Amino acid sequence: MRPLAVSGSAALLFLVCLFGWWALIYSGVGPTLPRSPLGFFLIIIPPLLPAAALVYLLKRRGDAA
């Protein structure tokens, strides 16, 4: 049951970060990215970082309990 809660929290954080990142890019406030496979990865990778950090922290907290 615990891994489901972790993945649900991570998924929610990922979506929030992803839509916020896309909003910055497409509003013109954020960085301009190349239209290439590299640009695709630069759009996808940054929101993964906070989600990965959350998964790590939640798993660490679960292991400590």
C-alpha cells in the first residue's frame, strides 16, 4: 500500500511541475528551447527532478518509520 501512496504523490508533483514548466516556456517567460529531440528532453527532464526528490524523501521517511 505504501508504494502506491508514494507514486501518487510523485505523480501529482510531477504534473504540477510539468504544467508550470510548460506554462513558463509557452508564455515566453521561460527559456526558449530548440525544436529537436534535445528540446523535447529539455522540456520533459526538469519536472522529473522534483518528483524524483519527493519519491526519495518519502521512501526515506517510510524506511525510518
